Amino acid sequence: MATSIKSVFEFPNPVNETSARIVASGAVAMALGVVLLGQMWLLIPLAYGFVARVLTGPTLSPLGQIATRLITPRINRDHRFVAGAPKRFAQGIGAVLSVIALVAHYGFGATTAANILIAMLAVAAFAEAAFAYCLGCVIFARLMRIGLIPASICAECNNITERLASQISSRSA
């Protein structure tokens, strides 16, 4: 079946948390390559990956494809699914940080500034990869709570009790 342009640019909802953590692990590896090893060229695939994932989820992201098509299906466990909108927001934060770092380094020679931005990104990606703690998702929830993100953006996020109940009932079925 042919893929429509609209479906290419859709972000998945829900998001498989296992895949998100694998992608975050890849982002951590690239970020550490930049900050610890001085491999500034890694800013290019890092920034591209975040922008691609914001626009299309895993569709145009090589790291997203590896995570969703190769690694996640081979992991034998119950996968947890979470709302897509907060994950997309988190990818957006990663896109902003990595693109600014890319421009800072290649456009202005500001390697220290780029390294600081990528170190911040690495900390957030590590929290996601190691502990399933999505800092971008926490920020998203707080912005929803104070009304800066309308509830209609993520109706599923509004009623976590209903979502958790459905996950529990689907596991026991």
C-alpha cells in the first residue's frame, strides 16, 4: 500500500516507550561523542535526527528506523505505550538545542557554547534512556497545567487515570 504524504509527516501516537528509550540512547552516544571526544561532525546527524523525528516521528530518522524496526521488535517484553504529543515536544527541545549547537559551532566557531548545549541535551536524553524519565514530557505537562498548551493538544494527557486503567486491563486480558 502506498504511503501518503500526510502519513509520512504524522508523529506516532501512542509512542512505544522502549523505542523512545533506544533512540534516546543513540542521542546520548552521539552527544557524548561531541562533548567528550570532540567529534563535532556528530552535531550534523544529531540535529538532523531530532528535526526529522519532530516532523515525522521515526519515518525519516535513521536512528528512529533502527529503533522501531530492528531493535524494539526483538526485545521480548511487554512494551509500554505513552502519549505522542509530549514525546514530540521533547524531540522539539532536542531539535532546538542541537540546531543551535550546530549553528554555534559551524556558524560562529562557538564550540564551548555548542558543547554546553549538547551536554544539557545529553543529560535529558540519559534520563530518558536509563530511567524512562522524559524531562521534555515533564515540561509539557507543566505547560498544560498552567494553560500554555491547550488540553485539546493531548486529550489523553488530561486523564492519566483512564490511560493507566486501560493499560492494566489490557495486560490482564
